[in-house]
Amino acid sequence: MKNQVDRLNQQFQDARDVQAVLDYFLNHFSGKIGFASSMGAEDQVLTDLIQKTNSQTKVFTLDTGRLPDETYDLIDQTRNRYPDLRLQVYFPRPDNVEMMVAEKGVNLFYESIADRKLCCFYRKVEPLRRALQGLDGWITGLRREQSVTRQQLKLVEFDEDNALLKINPLIHWTEDEVWKYLRQNRVPYNRLHDSNYSSIGCAPCTRAVPQGGALRDGRWWWENPEHKECGLHRKNQELTLEKV
Ligand code: SF4
């Protein structure tokens, strides 16, 4: 698998043409590749491009049960904008959430990093694993400039936790390029972005970024930057279903 990852990164090492990257992966892995959308700005770019490339591609999002109303509105707007879009919504397993809340309360994420990761695991990581079953690869909207935890991203990576390829077509894009694309193509986006929310996740763990702040300063603002991943994009998960 490492050879395949190296070969693909070599093949696309200078590829800033995202459409060409999508053309290759959506057709080469047709039926075996999915796009995980958080409904964020980058992911809306990719949803638009994927609809123009191969509208039968599996596109899915995770409803953690704690999303802002604005994100639910965007899900509906996106479905209306793209009639051929096969947007699947995955939910956490109720028994997992009920057990967690009974033991630790509804807002456990403010208590410790471990509790926050536990919540992210049950509400995001476990549903993601289900969504990825049967696929050989998944596409994400990660960009290198988003945070200190993403600066080493490669176009193609091997996702050890889920044992499949992970393709990040927007790694080179700047925030300006994302917004230029959205505006030029009239792509729907989360209206919270108009209120200085640069990165949007669950409502209790997201807030507006103060003027001059970094892109992900509004996510888990009570934690240090190096801890700010929800578990969807980390190698070697610290938590597994068996351990929690
Ligand atoms: S972002 Fe917050 S509410 Fe959402 S799953 Fe993670 S800890 Fe839970």
C-alpha cells in the first residue's frame, strides 16, 4: 500500500488542478470511493466539483446531534441545489451516546481533553468508520494552512485507522481560493461564515474567531492548538471501540 501511496503522490506531485485529481480518483475508484463532507467551506467546493465530475459518488456527512441550526439548513440547501447528490447522513449509535451521557453528562467535552475526545469518538469517529465500510478510499477537504496539525499533509495518504486511501485534493488551496470558488460558482455555504466563524463543527465546541485569530481558533478554544483534531483525521487513534 505504501508503494501505491508513493506512486500516486509522485504522479500528482505538482497537481494544483483539483478537477484533474478528482477525475482520476472518482473514475479510477468509481463505486469504491466516498467523500466525507463536514459541510464546511472547503467541503462545499468539493461537493460542487464532485457533482460536476461524477454525481454518483457517495457523499456523506456526520450528524453528531450537536450541530448548529445553520448547518442543518445548509444540508437542505445543498440537497436542493444538487438534485443528483446522494448525500447520506450518518448518526451516532444511540446506545453509545446514552451510556456516555449517563456516565459523564451532556457537556463532558469541557471537563478534559480525554472526555472531549470520547465525545468526538462516539459522535464522529465511530459513525465515520461505518460510513467508510466497503470503500477503498475517501476524499477530504483538508488544507495545509488550516492549522499546525495539518501542515505536513500529502495529497494521498494511507489512513491506517480505516485501512484505506485518503485523498486531500485541496491541500495547496488558500482560504481566498476557497471563497473565490464558492462565490464564482454560487455554491451554498454555512451562513455562520458571515459572522466570523471560519471553521464550523458542533455548536458547543465552535465559536466565532476574533479579528486576527487563526482559522481554527474558534474550535475547542479551551485547548492547545496541537490537540485540536476530532479524531477523524489523526493517525493511530488513542481510543478504539474496545477500549472505551
Ligand atoms: S465537537 Fe464537541 S460536541 Fe461535537 S463530537 Fe466533538 S466534543 Fe462532542
